[in-house]
Amino acid sequence: NSNVFIWEITTNMKLREFTVPNVPIVTNIKVSHDNSHILFLGITKEYYQMMSMVDWTKGNKVLFTRQFLHSITSRIREIEFMPNSTLSFITAGI
């Protein structure tokens, strides 16, 4: 599991802490434009790539998790929320 901390850099205050289950390595994190959703890309203990989206304003509610079975661990290299969207995103990779 990976622990993720969200900080307010100007006050050095930790705003939120949560765990990404079954993902010991987080490779990419993106935050939606309104700061409500966080998109994670990581590697599982079995070396599969996994993507999850969390609504951290609602008690870290997991909106979806997708594990890419039989995948190259770096298949998706980049994730990004679509402009002005909190649920739509794009990925780029090999």
C-alpha cells in the first residue's frame, strides 16, 4: 500500500492522508481542476499497472479502480484530466 499526503505548502499543514490499496508504487498523480478528484497511476505487488480515481472531498471515496492485467508496467506513461472536467481524463503511453 502507498500512503499519499496532501499538503498546503504555504502553511506546511497536512490537509489529508490516505492509502492507495494494493499499490506499493505510485508512478503518477493528477488533481482535477477543482481539487476534488485525484487520479492515481501505480504498480501493484504483482507488477501490474493500476489506475484509480478518488474523491478526496468525500472521505476518500474510490470512484473506480482499473487493473491492467498482463500489462507492461509502464504501459500508460501520462494521465491528465480533461480541461474543466472532474471525471474525464486522457492517457498516453505505449
